[in-house]
Amino acid sequence: MIDKKLLEYLETYLTSKRKDTFKRVLEHRTRHFTTVLEDIYQPHNASAVVRTCDIFGVQDVHAIENKYVNRISRYVAKGSQKWITSHRYKSDGNNTQMCFKALQKKGYQIIATTPHTDSLLQDFDIHKKTAFVFGSEADGVSEYVKDNADGFLKIPMVGFTESLNISVAVAILLHDVTTKLRNSTINWQLTKEEKEHLYYNWVKKTIKNVDEIEADFYQRKM
């Protein structure tokens, strides 16, 4: 629940330009598409994906940690991790299964990216809410993903090499599908409530010593 009075108080610590930037960016955010990283072990790859999602307006990144810990390099992410909503699946159970169930509960179809399919990116139907799964740098998506995905997708390549670096693959795919999405009549934007919640969180993340400022605000109200 957002405390509107607290938000108004915290906004006094922000410039008008920063507040306008937040609102402008929120108009381009979407949860129609989301990105899933399964066992990415190179921090620079995971970080570049987060940065790419921010650039193309994809709000959520889901990180599955069965074998490896998903780490973010601030140097590579360039601060983009503050504006993205991250979901980590790192229990002792089948984290891929847990992630899939959570996404399917929210209405997403699961599309795995792999070079071993005839389904091409340019033919992909953007109308359904979709979670794009990218596998580990060495092995690609797991057998569980192959057995349980709703479909598969590949980026066409005509050279000798059959795979792309994961961060490059994410960038190509998201650029293609988000461009088509914004040129469509699909209702892809965040809800009013989602925008308000993210705006509130972004305001708090922007202010130094915000916990102390918030505590002082409530102390004055007593």
C-alpha cells in the first residue's frame, strides 16, 4: 500500500526533471513480455541482459539458479538494475519448474530460445503474453525447459557459427518483439496501479538515506 502523503514528501527531494523522466519511462514499460535466464554464470552476461531489458522497456527479469548464482555487475549494468524488477528462483527444489508455474499463473506462455527449431523470430506471433527463456552459456536451455516449454524460437543465422552470445541474442529478440508490440493495437502497457507502485519504488531508490528520511517523516506525524 502506497502512503500518498509520504510519497508527496519524498518527491520534494527530487527535481521536476527526474519526476518527469520516471513518468515518461513508465509509459513505455511493459509486462506483456518478460525474460527468463536459466543458469547464467557469467556476471557480465546477466548484467547486460538487465541493461537490455531496461532499454527496451521490459520490466521483469526472472533468474533461475539451479547450478549457478545469477550475479549482476554494476559496471556492466550501469545502474539499470535499480529500475528493473528481478525475480530469483534459488531454492533447493526444481527452480525451473517453480519459475514456470509462477509465470503460467500470471498468464504467460513459455517460449524457449534455441537454434534447434524451425520457428523463426520474424514469424513470431506477439499477441500472447510471453516469457522468453534463455539457457546457460555452455549448454543452452535444460531438458526440463525443452520438455515443458509451450514453443521454441530461434534467431536466423547464416554464418558458420550457430549460436549468439546470450546478451546479444536477448537484445536482438527484444528489439524485434517490442518494436512490433508498440506498433500494434495490443494493450501492452502497465496498469495504473503498476505504474504507481513502480514510481513509488523508483522515488525511494533515488533518495540517499531514504530510510532515515521516512522514519523522520513518521516521527513528525506522531
